[in-house]
Amino acid sequence: MDQAKYVNYIEKIVREELDNSYKRDKDLCTCDRCFQDIMTLTLNHLPPKYVASNIGHIMTMYNLTKDQLHAQVMVELLKAIEQVKRSPRH
């Protein structure tokens, strides 16, 4: 059996939005520890959405728009950014 290839699409969205946050907020620490803390804090508060094919990707994109999951991602990401800014572990 071939090795399965699947991705948590929410992680992809969080990573993209965090990259955008780094561009907008020059006070946001870019060290690896802060990056990992923000990612894990955010992902731990969101439901995973795994996709294993291009069709899965398309359906997830449709559902992200329809279900306003993207807004939920942004809320959790901003909470995590503020928490890490208040108490960085580096």
C-alpha cells in the first residue's frame, strides 16, 4: 500500500495568516519558538480539517468560505499572537 498523503488544511491557513501577520506587525517576534508557540496555541483551539486529494482541497476551500471557518482561524490566531507577545518564552 502506498504511503497516505494528507494535510490538515487548517494548519495551512494558519501558517499563511501568520506569515501575513509578520508582514503587518513588525513588533511580532519571528524567532522559531514564538512561531511554534503561536501555531500550536492557534491549532489547539481549532478543529482539524484534513484533505487527501485535490477534490478534498476544493471542498475544504468551499466549506471554509461557507462556514466562516476562516474568521474563526483569524480570531484564534490573534488571541495566540497577543498571548505570545505578553509572555514570550525565549
